Amino acid sequence: MIDGQSRIKFRFIHASDIHLGSIIHASVKENNKIDEMLKEAVYNSFRRICTSAIEFNADFIILSGDIYDREFSTVKGSRVLYDESIRLKKENIHIYLIRGNHDPLGGEAREIFTLPSNVHIFDCDKAQSFNISKNGKIIAKVIGQSYKSRWEKRKIALSYEVEDSSVYNIGVLHTALEPVSSKYVPCSIEELKKIENIHYWALGHIHKCRILNSKPVIVYSGIPQGRDIGEEGIGGCLLVEVMEDLSQQIKFIPISSVIWKRAVLNINDSDKVLMGLNDMEELLIEKGEEILNAHVEAPENLESVYPIEKVLKGYIVHWSIEGRGQIDELLREDEENAEKYLVERMNKHFLNERLFLYTNAVSINTSKEIPDIDYLIKNNRIIREVNDIS
């Protein structure tokens, strides 16, 4: 066994679920500059990951599946992977990737461009491992297996055999972590913990960044750029620094230029009685300003390498207007046009800000105001009788 004195510190980036070839599902017709940025956001997220690898002197990048959004990749998506791989090769940074359920390796799937020698794609028929060297020494081993088809029901993690515990071992897996009847590599956290000599499980498939276990590390890096309201919140990747004693420090690298957000506006939280649609508009604008001025936190139990606001360009918001009040009756008279009016007014107000806030939808979910007890006693026979009895 190699002692800690002869080991070398190193860094790597863990990312997943890039989905090259997909786009943000929103169209900002009111602002061409923002609309174009949304179309490029997914591609720019991968470019930003590669820039981060260079900026933070990473030795290699792990990609845990779904690099492309579909089995037959688009020319543009393939070209972005090719261009960034060439850029990384000049810095001697390697990429180790598995293919997931969106971009399985079996069948007729193939790369449109011939990728450079620093890109290593794991086989889909059996688990495969790569040795990673630095300064002439093996510093880590990466083991993984790509999906063969869109549904991967094999318990492939059980074939990840690593005998050498003297170097840092990384298992790469695209899984839903559902141990029974799963179409996405059935396994459990307990099964992964029992596999010997693996220090870090680099997971993909779940689009939320989460550390599930600390020893061994079992972690989803999450999606770098959310594309719809189902992928809410800040996206990014992980920077992992491995020490001579094989311990590690994990930090979050924010990547999302755009954050999807659900925002609830409760009319009962306002000190002002809302009488007209203009009152509702003013309250929405006030809440929108609060969103723009709020500090964005990194995922739970993670420290960000720099303030998230450094990369953030704006928000796409789904508003839900809730609560009880007199204005409910007014809103219900022409609900569809009221929602449309509020969307238009919010976008007119916020789309020219340095940090934009785009209202993608407004849902009116208010209720009628509850009458006071005297009104109910006077107008409801049952309540009147209950009151008399009491």
C-alpha cells in the first residue's frame, strides 16, 4: 500500500445531465437579447463547466450521463462537446463520461464528430475502469458503465470491482437509486456503501444537487442549467479536491445563468386592501423586487466557490396568487385576461433590468373573503341555530 507521503493532491469536477441539444422552454419575444441567451443557455452551461475546470486547475472531469438530450445527438450539441474537448486537451484535462437513459450507447448511437483522445467513454456491455495519472503516478481510478438502451434494468453497480485501495477510486453511475423495479439502474444507497474501496460515487439522473452520504461520498451533482419549472433553483457542478490522505473537500460551482422559480403571492400578507388590478400589479412588482434583491444560497451542506450572483443573469418565474379577499370576485370575472394582463405588465417592468425577471405565467388561485360571524348568523339558518344553542 502506498503511504500518504507519496500521494499527490488533485482536483476534479463532477457534472451530469448537461442535455446538450435541448433548450430552455420559454420564449421572451419582448426582448431579443434575453431570448437568444435562453436559446444558448444549455450550451453555455457546458462551456462554463469546462472554463471552471481550467480556472480551478482541475485534473479531469467526470460526466455522469445524459450529456446529450437524446440518443441521436444534434450537430450543434456534438460540436459544442467537440470544441470544448479540444480546448481542455490543450490544458491536459481529460473527460471521463458515461452515457445515460437520454443518450444510451447501444444501437446506432454514434458521435457526429471524432472526439479527441482526452475524452474517454465507458463501455455499455460491462464495467470499465481507467487509471488517471499525474506527474508519472497513478492518482485515481474511475470505474463506470454506460446505458445500452433507454431502459437499463441491470444492477450494473454490483459489477464495479475495485481491488486497489491505495488510490482514490471513483464510481460513475446514472441511477434513480430505486432498488426495486427500476428502469434506471436499480440500486440503493446501502448497496453502494457495501461495494468496497470506492471513495466517491459520482451519480447522475436526478436533476437536484444532493449529498446523500459522506463516507463513501454518494452525491448527485444535479443539472447545470434548468430548462423548465420542474428543474427549479440554481444548477451547477461540484469541485472535488482530494488530499494526500484520500480525504476530500467538495464545493459547489454555480453554473446556471437563469434560475426557474415558483413564487407565491398571498394577498392576505399585504397591509393594503386590494381593490383593483392595479393594486395587484403593484404588489407583484414589490415581490419581484424582493426576488431580485435576495441572496441565492448554494445547495444544502455545500459552499459555493464564489457568489452565485456572479454568473446569474435572471429568473423565469411562475406566480401563484393565493389568499382570500374582496378582489377575488373581480379577478374571477375575466380570469384569463387578468392573468394575461399581469404577465404583460410584469415583463414590461422587469425585462430591461440588469438582472432580468421574466414572468412566464401567473395563476390566480384566490378565494372569496370569509364573511364575518354577524353576517353568517343573519344569513345562514344552520349557523344561526348553532349560535342560539351555544
